[in-house]
Amino acid sequence: MSLPLAGKRVAVSLGASFMGYATHAGFLAALTRGGLRPVALGGSSAGAIAAGMHAAGLGLEEIRAAVLGAPLPLSFLKDTPWVWRQLCDILTRRQPGFFDARGAVSYLETLLGRRDIQELCDPRLLIALTDLRSGEAVFACEGPLALAITASCAVPLVFSEMIWQGRAVVDGGVVHEAPVDPWFTDPDVDVILIHRIQHPSRGREPWPLPLRMIRALARAHHATGNQWLADRQRLARLHGKELLVTTTTVAAPSLWSRASRERCYAAGEAAAQAFLTSLESSGRDRKPGT
């Protein structure tokens, strides 16, 4: 363990990012190989996918294969009804979307098993959801694992809302880029590490309407995420928690390109390695007793 974190109980939260699960998975893999074992993991949207796989006990190579393969992203599309039924959903649902993500629940249950979040204790898991009707954040720490992960990825307008414990919920990143709030008062957490993902801007706008919508949502998310982070840094100081933030900047992956996901995974690994190296350097630079 890197010197500044030796003996400290670390919780790691992975931020919302469109198809950012490969980047997050690479980040967690490098942390694990570097000896950092979090007592708790959290995630919003793509972060919930990587955090859920890790907390469920999948091996690093199993996770890598899952996040680099095509079945995972395609599972979010495969159960979308025929066009006329989807149009009916758009007209009748309060929070409609172009796609129905329920196919991802079945895929994740095949991968992770039909497990509940409260069964996962090493590390514990926290998943962020958003209830748009009440305007409240929902921090899922119990209930069906696969459903919670999928619901946390249900970007408004892109995916239809999902039902979680009687509540219609969508993407956790709408309100909380990365779930951390319950840890501020958790006596078993000393340090909170947030991993964010940023995509460099591209000059030309994509042509298909859904992709343009996603681009606009991503920009709005980035703007609100910066304010969210500033608020969390203040809350951490008030509660006496150490809050660390590291950011991976990488081009957004493609749904159809495994190579782009491999690039994202490698970028996450590199970011974690740089983070651990910086901790070791700061530890060596500290004088005894400081």
C-alpha cells in the first residue's frame, strides 16, 4: 500500500460517463494490482457497472473480458420493442426513452448471478439512482444487483425509466456524478477517492439525433458535475474526511469498436498507476512526524 494511505480505510467511487465502464475497470484493476483494497465501492451509470462487477467478486480478467466485449453494450438495446410499441411507450411513459434497457438486467444476471447488493460485503457496494418525480437521489445499498446497475445507466430520454422498489428511476449521474454522500458519516471510511472521466471535445457534431442528444447531455453533465464536486469537497472538510479526486481524460469509446474500449481500459490503468505513483512520491517527500 502506498505510504499516505497505509492503514486507512479507503472508499472508491466511480463517476458517471457515457460507456466509461472500460476506463473505470482499468482504473480499478491497476489499483488492485498496486495493493489498494477499498472497503467500499460506489458508482453512477457506467461507474456502477465496473463497481458492481468488482464488488461481486469477478476476477480482473473476467471483468476485462466483459467490458471490452460487445455483448455488454448491446444488451442495453436488444430488448427494445418494435417501433410502434416504442412509440406507444414514448406517448404513455412519464419519462420515455428511445431504448429499453431491460435486456441488460438479464445479461448482468447471467454474468453476476441473481444477487442482492447487501450480499456484497468485501467491498461493500453503493449505487446511485435518480428519482426524477420526487427530485431525489436514491442510494441503493440493498436490492437486486443487476437491476440497480442497469437503472443507474438509464440516461433520460435515451433509455426509458426503470422501476426500483416502487419508484421510477433513471441515471444516477443526473444528481450524483459519483455516490459518496453516505460515506461522509460512515465511521468505517477514512478516505474517499473519486475517479472521474472526461472526454476531449470533438470539432464536428455527430449526425444521428440520439448521438447529438447524448453529446448535449454529456456537456450538461460535465458542467453540473464540476459544481457537484466543489460541494462534495466542502462536505468532506466539514465531516473530517479526506477526499481525493483523479481524472482520466480519454476519447469516448465506440459502441462498435473493441479497439476504442481497449484504449479506454489502458487509459484507466495509466491514470491509476499515476495516482499511486504520486502518493508514493508525496509519502517519500514528507518529513517524519509531519
